[in-house]
Amino acid sequence: MKIKKFLFDLGNVFFDWNPKLIFKEIIPDEERLNFFLDKISRPHLDEKCDKGILIKDAVKEAVEKFPDFKSEIEVYYSLHRKMVKGSFQQSIDILHKLKSLNYPCYVLSNWSDETYEGMEDEYPFLKEFDGKIISGRERLIKPDPAIYQLAMKRFDLIPNETVFIDDREENIDTAKQLGFQTIHLTDPTKISELIEKYL
């Protein structure tokens, strides 16, 4: 089957996003740090805001559930942009190559609408995609099949003619179940060689 379109995640595909780099200075105790990242920030902040809950509401709820981490929770989103260390040039280069070959390229990303604000000005390559679904705007998140079905409808994607690239295995699994060609990207430096075989 000839590949006609590409659908990309953003975090850890185009962006080096790692909250641990910032919070290891704030929470030097490794066990406490891992508890904060695994049990608080990801499920109660990132995932909720990626699904469209307002930051102020997610923070309020998290503080109520974990009062011992009040200061860390309250500072989390003020540091969010610093958690993005930068972008991966190899991924930007392959996007440019795909566009030069006339492949439509789209985004399907779990990202809070509030924290995505301003990203396209800071990273202009984001404007080169043919369309973007930012989960916080849709109130849906991967790996829920509904957000993939939204992408299929909005971007006129035929799954077996579309390559989906993501760093999280659970997101890849849903894409496979829906019939997409997939690249589970665990090393962004290999993105070019992994995509080349589809061209």
C-alpha cells in the first residue's frame, strides 16, 4: 500500500520534553521526585490539562489531593516551557523533506491548549504542518480511539495509507488497532531512516 500522508506526535518526536530535568533541582530526593512525576504531575496535571481541563482547576484539585506537594504543584506550570529543552533538528529536517515531496503532514498531540499557546511563534516550523489536532482543544487525548477517528475525519486520513509516529507505546497500539502504519519512535535521531522506508 502506497503511503500518502504522515501523522506526527510532538513531544519527544519534535520536542525534547522532560520535566525531570527541571524538577530534580526542586525535589532533590529521588524517591520523592519520582512520586511527584509519576503519581501527581502526569496523571493529575498533564493528562487532565491535555484533556482540556483548565490549569487553575487541575492545580486546585491536585493540591487538595496532595497537600504535602502544594508548592511543587503550584509552580509546575510556571516552569512548563522550560521543560522543553528545544527541538530535534532531524525531525524538522524530515518534515521539510516530506513537504518537499508533497506529502501532507499533520499533528496529533496530547498538549494543553494553554501551554501550547505561543509555541508556533517560538518554533515556526509548527506552521508548516497541513493541520494540527491539539488534544486540549478537543477535550480528547490519546490513546482514546476517538481522537484518532477525529484526525481521520478532519484530515481525510486512510489509516493504511498513513504513517503515525509517536514515542508512547500505548498510543502506537491504538493506531495499529485502527489500521495505521506506525513508527514507535524511541530515538528521535533515527526518525529519518525509519521514515525513509515508507517513501
